[in-house]
Amino acid sequence: MPEHTKESITTKFADICIRVPAAEVDRVRSAFSQFLDLAGVQYSIPGNDAEGLVTWEDAFPELGPGSVLQGARDREELTQAELAEKIGVKPHHISEMENGKRAIGKDMAKRLARALNTGYKVFL
């Protein structure tokens, strides 16, 4: 299984490096290439001839604060209504945040983080 070793993010690009057993390099490279091809994005994997780079935002456009919120809520096995009650908001506010229709400000991120046992910056 790949081991995450480094992540470098700039305002325009994200570099993600992983460490895999040497015998598995070709298989892992092929799997990543197939995944990114299915996602329909341009990318560059060392060892490939691709010229362009892909940001994580381009590769995974669905992974915004709302997706993180939904994932954290699911991990804690809470419904939207249960989470709303824990942080003192109406259930439709949780739905709106998860669907990107309501911004998650710093104060709300901190309330969510306490209720979902995570750091608040993941929601910003």
C-alpha cells in the first residue's frame, strides 16, 4: 500500500509524493494514470511523457469544504439533523453547506470541528 510522504501546495499547484515498494512502481503509476484519465484531467506523473501538471482542485473538483463536511459527518455517523442540533443550527443549513450553497466561515468551521472531532481548517 502506498505511504503518503509529502504534500506541497502552492496557490496554483499541489504536488503529492508517495512512497511505494520499488517492485510496485509501474503498477501504481498505471493505476494513477487510469484514475486521472477517468477523471478527464491533464496530469504529469514522473516517468510519463505528459507535459502538463494537474492541481488537486482540477483532479478532484468535488472535494471542497462541503465534501469534507459530509465526509466528517458520515465518519461520525451523524445525520444532518443530528449535527445541526449539536451545533445549534437548522438542518437545512448543514445541507446548504454540504452542497456549497452556504459558505462555512471561521466561526462555523470551529463549531463543526468540535462536533466532528477534527481541525477547523479542513472546512475553510
